[in-house]
Amino acid sequence: MSGYRPGWIAIFIATLVAAFLLMPLLAVVPVSFTPTRFLAMPEAEWSLRHYRQLIDNPDWGESVLVSIQVGLLSSFLSTVLAVTFGLGIWMLRPRFAALLVGLVLVPMVVPPVVSALTLYFLLTGLSRLNEMIGYDTWLGVALAHVVMIVPFAVVLVLVALSQVDRRIDLAARGLGASLGQRAFRVILPNIKFGVLTAALLSFVLSWEEIGVTLFVTSVNVITLPRRMWMGLRDNIDPAIAAVSVVLIVLTVLVLLVRAFMKRGESHS
């Protein structure tokens, strides 16, 4: 039986929607080549001066490294917490499972400003106990990001677990498998794609987080989004457009690689 193939009307509408969503992103590309010191469309002359600034100015490189450092740690901790919580809910099925899930998802519905203010007071309090994990430290920023992105990872893990047949867990338990063996050898291999997706989404959310970061950082820890925000607030630096173009290109490359890998798996 052949799969469904959309008609030309559906393809035309999808193309229009995609173009509408991508136009603001594409408008950044010519702006990044402006020869002026402010954001403007290039007229007669195009320049790479702002791309060179990304290389010559060490502050941009430091911000990228900080964002990667914070993103990797936040992604790891969020994924571990989400998998642990999801496995506990799926395997134990506690009576108040819905309430527990609702509590975990609270940061998704609370206004970001409220969460940011709460995390600010939390980290300033932790600064009195340990300066390495408090306010304006990369560990403190990672902790704040974990609080904000764990709900999204939990949703992805729970969705992946909902597609697992419980009979394989019952069979493993009937054969005498321990709780750890059931979790790591039976269940996790069946949700590995969901776990990887949760880790990737957590990294992306941490990478682009700006609202909470503005509240929990000052001068010592400057992530890439905060550096871009500072450029917009202070002098509208066109280097921000150059950074945006680089990020767009990297995102497109990642999506293309993922599409080719998925196509290869479907043909294998």
C-alpha cells in the first residue's frame, strides 16, 4: 500500500507558511554584511568586517565557550532527572502520578519573570554557602537552566515511555530481572531516541535562554545570548547579525545531517 502523497495545493500552502516563517531569519543575512557600524541594509558595498570581529574579539569566543559549557551540563542534568522521574512514574505507577507530573511541569506555566526572580534569590542564598554555585557563576547559571528546561525533557521522556509495551517489562520481571536490569537493559534501549531528543532539546533551550540568565548573572558569566542582548542594548552592534547568521547556518547543517541519517536508517 502506497503512502499518502500531498497534492499541489497542500504543498503550495506549506511553502507559503515556511516562507512566512523564514523571511525574518533571511533578512538578517544581508544585514550581517553591512559596512556600517550600526544595523542597516548594505547598499553599494558589502563587507565582512563584522564576521572578522567575531574572530578578532575574544569576548565572543568566551561567550560561546560559556554557553557550550552551561548547555552541556544543563542538558546532562536535565536528561538524567527527566529519565529518572519518567522511569519512576512508568514503572512504579504511584497513586498520585498525575499530581507529580503536574508539579514537575509547573515551570512551564509560571511566567519567566517570576521564575527568574525566584532563582535569583535562590542563587544569592547559595552564594553565602558556596561561591562556586551561587549568583553569577557558570554552575549557578546551569542550575537555573536545569530548573527551567527539565519540564520539557520530562514531556519528551514520558511520550517515549508511553509507546513502550509494558509486556516486555512484565516478561523481564517474570524472568527474575532486578529493577536496575529492567530499567537499563529493557526499558532504556527502547526509548533511546526519546532520551537523545530530550538531551538535544535541553541543550538548545539552555543555549538560547536569556530571561533567567539576565537575572542570575552580572559581569563574570556572559553567555552568548546575553552578549547579544548587551550589544543590542548598548550600541546595536551589527556583529549580532553575523552571529545570528552563523547560528542559522549551523542549525541548518544539523537539520540536514539529521535528515540524511534518518533517510539512511529508513533505507537500511
